[in-house]
Amino acid sequence: MKNLKKTFAIVLTVAMLITLFMVPVVAEEMTAAEKLEAMSILVGAGDGVTDDYLAMPATKITAAILLLKLKAMIAAAEAWNGTENFHDVDDAQSLYAKTIMGYLFENPDVGFQGYQGKLDPNATISAQMYYKVLLTAAGYEQGVDFE
């Protein structure tokens, strides 16, 4: 099982690196944020990926959206039309975020299970929290494979 997890992690890393090199040659003059925007990983808000957007702390919902994009699950999440959702779904600032929350609620294996039925979508997520989500999504188990 550990070999499968390691192989998955390696394949995921290689796929991400290959994707970075698929950006046109013009990308050499682009910033990292511009490259991520060109790959539709970062979309921004309102005016797109601006300096103000980049200065904002990441929230749980934006981190979840990034993870869904990295796992190629965003289309399924966007198409979600279920009825079950986190108790604090009304805290989400858009219908899009509410839809993503519903998908996460019904698919806890993605890595965003929430706590006591709540996700707290607007809460700031730390790098350590996001690393935990990425490791869990890659199949690693907290307390066994990492602390």
C-alpha cells in the first residue's frame, strides 16, 4: 500500500511539473501567479488575479477549489446538485461556493470533512492545514504516515 501511495505521489508530481511546462514560451516572462492564471488554476475575484487578490489569505473554500482543480474533480463539483450540505452553508458568499461545499460534504474523501457538520468556508487556512489535506487526499494517513 505504501508503494502505491509513493507511486501515486510521484505520478502526481510529475504530472504537475509537465503541466507547468505546457504553458506557452511566453510564460518565461510571466510571474508565477500569471502562469497559474494561464492554466486556470487561479481565477481571482472580480478583476482576476490582481495584487490585491494575491495578498488575501487563502480561505478553506478557495483551498478546496484549488485541491479539486489539482485532482481534476472540479467539473464534478461544479455540476453537483444534491441536497445535503454543511450546516454553515449560508456563510458561503456565492452560489458557486455553496455548490462546492455540497460536493465536499457528500464526498468527504476529497479531504475537507469539516468539523461537527460545519466547514467554516471563510476561515483562513494555514499552509500546515493545506499540507494535511494534500497528504490525506494522496492517500496518506495522519498518525501513520505523517504527523
